[in-house]
Amino acid sequence: KNQVEQSPQSLIILEGKNCTLQCNYTVSPFSNLRWYKQDTGRGPVSLTIMTFSENTKSNRRYTATLDADTKQSSLHITASQLSDSASYICVVERKTGANNLFFGTGTRLTVIP
Amino acid sequence: ETGVTQTPRHLVMGMTNKKSLKCEQHLGHNAMYWYKQSAKKPLELMFVYNFKEQTENNSVPSRFSPECPNSSHLFLHLHTLQPEDSALYLCASSQDGMSGNTEAFFGQGTRLTVV
């Protein structure tokens, strides 16, 4: 069964601290994995995409990792800011077939001053 | 802005009402989607249109009726909904809904409350 599981479900951190969000998946055959950020009351926006051959990718204060062997990904946020408060959703795309996007339930991150 | 616009942003309707959600994209994409987002659940795919043709209906109750008059517009017609249908309804579009590297661009969603 194609599934995407994220942890933790929610997280509260102090402004300026770092944090790491986890994503485990069973989707196969694997095409790519995206991390989306969803602000409250808005639609998700893509942060980064990881393909099979990529292990690490950085986008400003966000660093995503992918281990295709263990089917795990992480999103590390450095020097958190209040504006980082949002839900972070892991989305895995299957290589074949239509309608091939599988969504995690997301991690709700709250950054407090 | 992602290039996908949804209206209205908020909607409260009674169980006997008929209403419609609208989605518009000017990204030149050929695939459009309706998703339902309930609290503490992953996004649930409802409908997919590719080149205006419906290619997927994920066992959605008939009280939800989609319409795609052209590749830029997508509607979701609502009729005799139930309180459990209250959720955030997200529209998305992508360049190609059938193959790899499908980045979905989402609208801001319509927060629907059924009373």
C-alpha cells in the first residue's frame, strides 16, 4: 500500500532554534519527493523536490535529505523564524500511473518568540 | 501567489443549499484537481481533469459534482451536503497529470462549513 507518514505530528520551538521533520514512505515505484509549506488558511506551496539520485538539497534555511534505500526524508530548518510557523507536508510521487501523488498528514510547526 | 485562484475563500451553507466553488488557473496547465483537506488527515484527492476530461473520481459522493468547461476553469457544485463535509477544499493544477515530476500548484482553498 502506498503511504506517506510524517513525524512529529506537531512541534513547538523557540525562535532561532533548529528543528528536523521526518517523512517515511512506502510509495513505489518512486519518482520524487517534495516538501510543501502550508500557511494557515492557504494552499500548500512547494519548498523543494528530491529525486532518486539526490541525497541533500538546500533552499535558504531549509535543507532536505533523502535516503531512497530506507525510504526516508527529512526537512531541517535552521535558525527558525516566526514566519516558519506552518504545516509542512511531505508528498511522494509515484513513477507510473495517473494520479500518482501521495500526501502525508503534515507536521504542524509553531515557532514562538 | 501560485497562479491558482479559488473563490470564495469562505463559505457557510445549510444542508439543503446549492452552492459552487470556483477555481481558475492561468499557468497554461492541462491538469486540474480538487482535494479535500480535513483536520489531521492527509489531502484526499476527489477529482482529476486532464485536458478537460475527467480521469479520476475517487468514490466521491454524488452530492459533489465537478465541472471543467475549459482547461483554465474548474468548478465544484455542492448540493445537500452533510456537516462532515465541512473542510478546506483545495484546487490544484499541474502541467502534466499523467507522468513524473508533477508539481502541483495549489490555490488558497475554500473553507467550507456545513450547518
